[in-house]
Amino acid sequence: MNRRQFFWRTAVSAAATALAGCRFSFEQGLLNECRAPAGHAVLRDRLVRAAWDGVEPSRVWDCHAHLFGNGRSRSGVYLNPDQERPANLAGRVRRAMFLNAACGGEDDERFDRAVADRIAHLADELPPGVKVMLLAFDFTHDAGGAVREDLTTFAVSNAFAARVAGERPDRFEWIASVHPYRSDAPEALESAWRAGARAVKWLPQAMGIDLAHPRAVAFYPRLRRLGLPLMVHVGEEQAVEGAGRGELGNPLQLRHPLDAGVRVIAAHCASLGVSPDLDAHPDPGTAPKVANVDLFARLMADGRYRDLLVGDLSAVTLAGRIAVIPRLISDAGWHSRLLNGSDYPLPGIMPILSVQAIAGEGLLPETALPVLRELRHVNPLAFDFVLKRTLRWRGARFPAAVFETRGFFEPAPGKA
């Protein structure tokens, strides 16, 4: 038995203990089987083909896909040593699931490259014209602008994301990540824009970004001048620890970039957790706690932000979030302001999503489950698309426009 086989066997035996009490499902086992996607029969299934009816593939840009790796290649991926060698069982299982979902194989020295190649292989099995938007992910920085590797779970450089996307312009676009506290933030943003970045991604809770910080406030006019949207994770964060400051995910904080005229993508539609309602009381310790999705809805209802605020559908089908799906489908007024993203590789992490549970909520027909289960092992990108196109609530569904996201990210940014 080689080292990796031993690791997986240990992870499998430990998973039930490490994940006890969490909303996880072993409906499809613990591990993604990483089946070769090329020419697989499930991709020609009637359910899969029907999902593309009425959708223009050249307009479909999956707006939320993560590059990932172990950083061994020094190509632009960083993985915190505590994540590379987690001290506790839960950490080891979490790492194992991410690496497995990325399907990068057993060669640790070229794992970063293999993960990027895997995404390209998956994208190639989608209809011609479909693209995947690859996310860079900046290091955590402190208030003085210093890099804090000790508080960074993982990082993916803009240079790496741009390079991977540039190798396959027929399949990839990319989204930059520039921490606003960086001393070179203006230059880094300009450089990313010139290299073709379509937006900027922040995860405030993990990256330690206060959207009201003076350096963030100074960053917003630059985003607006360049025409770059800002994708911000709002709501509770469970996948990336980093700085671990949950209060920074309050959706009401999005008012800072919105009031500066920046177009904002609220990642996951703030579909998890609660935050203090700072409109009710400015003191977070006194303010009542309100569901983050309700705070997001409050911003969506604000006429000032009608042309600025949108939400993305990444992760809304994961365990713990599916209760928000009926609301997203039934509110037709939101449909023109929703963008689909897969949050790859999360759809390939088997225990965190259950199509049976989704069907149990009346959102999927039981007849669709065998195909969806098979598709998930073969191509998580296709699975995410087909799953969301198949969702129904009281006869309604997400319209094609939710998946045809390209227009939001155009016109094209400047090139070097």
C-alpha cells in the first residue's frame, strides 16, 4: 500500500467521527471517483441534453471556480503548512476531501498543474463556447498592509490564474484577487486589469478585509474607473479559515462599495448563517441577529442598488443552504440579477451535497437522481449546471439568463 492509499484509507475510516454532528451525507460515499470525462455516456443523457435547451452556450460563463493545489511547484499557489499537515483529524479529512475533489492525481510535485489540467478537461466536455472563470485568491494582510502567511489558508496568485486562463482562452476567463490593504494595491489592480481580469474577488472573513476600512474605501473608485465588478463572499464561511473573522461577512457591509458605485456580486447570495442587523442597532453586540439572506434581500430591494448589486448561485445546492433555493426560484424579480457559478471543486466533494435531500424538498424529480449522481463523479462542472437547470419549485425554474452570465462581465477589460 503506497502512502497516498494509506492516507485515503485513514481518512475514510476517520470521516464519520470527524464530521459527526455536521449536515453531511454519505449518499455517494466519501470520495469522488474522478472518472475520465472524455466521451462519457452520461454526458449524452437526455437529462443533460435537455438542460441546454434554450441556453446559448457562448453566453455561459461559470463565474465562480477555484484553482487549487499544494504549492509544491512554486507556480503561484500557496498552501499553509498547517493545511498541508493538519494537526487535527477534522483538518486532515477536510484537506483530503479538497484534494480528492480537485482530482490532481498522486504526483505531489505537479499537483498544481494537474488540478488546472483537470478543470480544462472538464470544461472541454461542455458545449463549445462555454467558459469557466478561474479565481485568484490573495494572501491575508494585516491593517498595516503586511502579508500574513500565518493567517492565510491558501492563496492563488493573479499571475498563476492569468497564465492558466491564457493557455486556454477558448475555455477560461479569470477573476483577480487584490487585498485592498496592500501597499501596492493600486498597481496590482491595474496590472490585473491589463492582464484581462474580469472582476476582483474578496473573502473578507478569511482574508481579514473590513469593507469600511479606509484602504478598502480608497480602492472602490479604482474598481469603478476600470469597470471591474467586486465579488464578495457574504454570510458564514466554512471552507476557508484564514483570519477567521466572521463579523466581516455581514451583507450590510456591501453598502460601502455599492455606495461608491461599484458593481458587486454577493457570493452565494449570503445563503448561510446570521449577522447583527446594524440597521436596527449600530452596536453589533446589541443588534438582533438576522439571517444573512434576509439582509442580502434588504439590499436587493433598495432601489439605489438595482443596477449595481447581483448575487451568485455558487454553493446554494450544498447541505445547509438548500432551504434558500425556493426563494431564489420563486422571486422572479431577482432572476435578472442572479449569476450562476459552480464554486468548483465543491460540487465534487461528495459528503457536502445530497441530490436525495434536494429531491426530498420537492426541488428535483426522483427520476433525475441516477443521472445526476453519475454525472457528479464524471464532471462536477456539468453536474452543477444540469442540477440547477433541473431544479423546479411549484412549476418555476431558473431561466436561461441566470446561466448566461457573460454579459455582466463585458465589455472586455483592457489588455497589456
